[in-house]
Amino acid sequence: MTDVEFSKVLSELSTTASKLNRSSDSINEIIAQLQDTLRKTNVGIDVWLDDYPLESEAIEEENDDGVYEDWGRTDTELGFAKNSKLGQAAAWILATRDARYRYDHNKQLEFVSAEYVTPLAECSRAIRIEALKHFGHLVVEMQRRAEEAVKAIEDAKKFVK
């Protein structure tokens, strides 16, 4: 790459970065708007998008022969969940969590644990932008889970009568 080409690309990067910064200033506003809308629905069910990870990292473990094998993965997942911080009232928030999955004997992934729930508005720009792409999936999953809950309640009422 010549000095002239480098200068041109650097100038274009600067222009694009300015556009990105202006655009990304609105990300937290978008997150807050959806979060408020979802709170108003009062669904009251934690929902995590385990089928649409924002990031995924393979986990390898050394076997008895000293060979590293795929053990599973850690996914950063988008969700809507009740979050309570020490000294604050619990609130429903858009958030991410790190979920660990391991391969079972059939080489199917199974959920192991989840930790590090982080409010989405506090995540990196890259994670927040990736999360925007999955807002539709989250709302669809919330609808599905709410319908599932209504059916379970209605079925239980029939059983109790």
C-alpha cells in the first residue's frame, strides 16, 4: 500500500468512525425504548435467546491422553430478566448472560450454567449492536413463552376442577 492509498483509507476510516459514533449514540435510547415497552407488557417471565448467541466461544478440555477435545461452549445470550442489585429494587431489564453448554454422550449441547448477567446498556458497543439484530427474536420468544404459560395455567384449572 502506498502512502497516498494509506492516507486515503485512513481518511475514510475517520469519516466512517464519525458516522458510527453519531449512530451508536442512539443505541442506548433504542434499548431503553424496547425495555420500557417490554416492562409495560408485564409478562413476568425470564426469556433468554439460547438459539441466537451474540458471541460464542468453544471450550476445550484435556482428556486422559493429553489431547484437547471439544467440551462445549460459552455463549453470550440476550434476554429479558428480572435483575436486582444490592440496595436497589428488582427491575426487568434487557441483559446478556454468559451461558455454558457441554456436549452430552450423544454430542448434543446441554445447558450447564449461566453467570455474569449484565444490563445490555452496559455492554460493549459490539454486543449492543449485535443485540439490536435479535430484538425481533426476543419478542417472538416472549410471545411463545407467554402463550405456553397461559396454556399451562388453563390446563391446570381443568385438572383441578
